[in-house]
Amino acid sequence: MTKRLDILAILNFLIIFLSNQTFGQNALTKEILWTTDWSPNGKYIAIGGNVDSLNIYNKGNLKIHKSIPVKNTITRIKWHPSINIIAITTQMSDEKSFIFNLETNEKIELSGISPDGARGIDWNYTGDYLAVADNDGQILIYDIKGQLIRKFVNQVNSTKGITALDWHPKKNMLTSVTDKIRFFDIEGNLLKLIKHRQEDVMLLSIAWHQSGDFFVTGDYGDEKDKSLLQYWNDQGELLKTIDISKGEYRNLAWNPKGDRLASASDALRIWDTKGNLISEGNSKDYLWGVSWNEKGNRIITSSMEQRIILWNKKAERIITLE
């Protein structure tokens, strides 16, 4: 009888263990649309995630214009500010981060990035430089042809991954976010470091206002602490903190006019320059990617459950692709 109970106990343990292993694998392989960006000419929308492709959609009917195979996860997409070139970061993949020319189909791999991939990418205000922030805590700067110009670490003696970065809109200074907010010049010199809250909570997103007078960050939150949206002046002084979201702030985007900020979390929310909530659009699942069109009257979002939603500027749905 004792042997039988021992065998049953072992079998129960194995069932629980294997179930947990399966659940973990499903979580890792869950197909999420991490990121989206609208082309500067307004004609195309790029969307990526861990769906094995970078898809370029036509703006009006959301039909696929072009599909580029990409193994595993695309973490962030960023169009060049004036031409049809897209910069793409990847992780959990053999596929390196790269620059893709939509007109010529030329693909340029970006060298020097951590084998674990990257999550932050942005063109500077002139479009001459591309910055990538990787999962080993490195910041790499490339020219428009994908040649590595400079590489430096976000924090000395740390391999903590960088979740996002954003260039200043009027000068060659960039800001990275991880556990803290850090300002760097183009040479890699640390200009300022800010602890954004007392709790140790990771930041996920940052968006400088086009005036250069202030920027906004969004963090992850945790079981005890709500996710925060925070407005800062250009000196890194806190202006306002907002804690109404039930989900983390994955991405932030200003409209071209600069009077509205869209945030992707448990809902699409639109804010003014003072942090006042203007509009809110409900979502069935967490939103991850968010971007405005060139006229500032449409917003595209991508989500955790692979939904693509086109919204108007009041956060009202126009089209949903399941």
C-alpha cells in the first residue's frame, strides 16, 4: 500500500510539473503584436511581434502591402523621419536587428547588439543617426547606412536590459529607461540620472514632446504598485504623476501637432500636454503598440491578443482586425 501511495505521489508530481512546463512554454511562445509605427508620409503602417514577419499595411483598408519574414520576436519598429526606411529591433531570435528599405527591399543587419536582442530604437531628429538600446544594457549608435559609430553602456558594471530610449527632438541627446531614467550625449557621457519613484519598478516607455521642453514616461507597476504615467520637464523635475491605469504603459506616442499623447496599456488613453485625460477607448486585451498618422486624426494600436485597431483621434474604433 505504501509503495502504491509513493507511486501515485510521484505520478501526481510529474503531472503538475509537466503541466507547468507546458504553461511556461505557451507563455513564451504566445503570439503578441508588440509594436506598430505609422510611416511619415501616412501611406503605410508597420506592425511586428512574435508572429515571424514584419507586416506593412496600407493605411486605408489595412490590407497587407508587404510582408517581410522575421524569425520570432520584433520588439520595436521605428520609421525614419523622412524616407521609407524602417529600423527594427528583435529578441529571442537568431534574427538580428536591422534596417529595411521599403523601396529597394534592402536589408542591413545591425552589428554589435547583444545576442539576447534589443528593445529600444529611435532615429535622431535629423535622421542621420539611429540609436539602439539592447538587453545587455548597451547603447549603440549607427549611421543611416547601418554602420556602427559608437557603443557605450547604460550603467557601469551592469547588464540590466534597456526597455526603451528616445532622442531629444532638437539636439543630439538621448534618454534611456530601465530601473531609472538616464540622459546621455552622443559621445556616451552620462548627463543625468533620475530615480522615477521610491519603489524599484521598471520603466517601459518614454516620449519626448517635440518642443523639447518636457517628456513623459510610463512604467510597469507590479502587484503592489500601480503603473505610473509621469510628466517631467527637460531638467528631469517631476511635473505630474498619474496612476489610473490597470495595466503597464507599453508605449507612448505624441501626435504631430504635439497637443495629444496616446498611451497603450489596458485601454487607449489620450492626454493633453498637462497630463489631463481627454479620451479613453476600451480594449478587450492589453494594448502594446501605438502610433498616430501624419494628420493626427487616426491612431493605430496592436495588442497582446493580435488585434489591430484603427481609432479616430477621440479614441473611437473605426476598424478592428482580429
